[in-house]
Amino acid sequence: MSETPAVPAPVARFVAAINAADTDAFVAVFADDGFVEDWGTMYAGPAAVRRWAGSDAIGAGAQMTILSASTEGEVTTTRFDWRSRVFTGQSAGIFTLRGDEIVGFVIPSGH
């Protein structure tokens, strides 16, 4: 069994919150001005991040596994496996951090 790649603490909390179906912990890992951009659709601010978690992640029974990760400065680029009722497969995910919070999580279109 392969080892989970090392990621910064906020990214690890993001994944743990999804896998534990903990919406409050998921929203809490984001900065107040944080956002999710999923294939070009923007979800900015806590209420919108919560809405995305409810429709596309936790509310869809998502499970996330980081397959690879690299960090440069405040940006962590990942490849992850995602299993849910909305989408199942591998994708890229780009996390932008500020201290111990996520400012942005981007799933680029076509990935």
C-alpha cells in the first residue's frame, strides 16, 4: 500500500473533513474570503463554500484521496481520487493557502 503524500495542514484538514462528512470543519478550514472554483464555477465566501460542500462534496457522499502533491510557497498542487454520487475519478486540485487557512481550492476544467 502506498503512502499518502505529505500536504500542508490545511489541505489535510480539508480532506479529513470531506472524508468524515463534517461540513462545519470543511467550511472552517477556509479563510473568510476563501473560495472553491469547480470547473469555472465560483463559490466565494463561507455560505457559498458550504453550498458547494452540500451539493458536490459532503452532501454527495464524497471520499477524497490525495495521490500526489507538490508545494511551492503558498500553493499546493495535487492529483486526487474522488468518489461521490456526482463525480468519480481522478482530478487536479490547486490549493492556495494563507497561513493555516485555505484561500482557494480550484479544480481546473478538463482535469
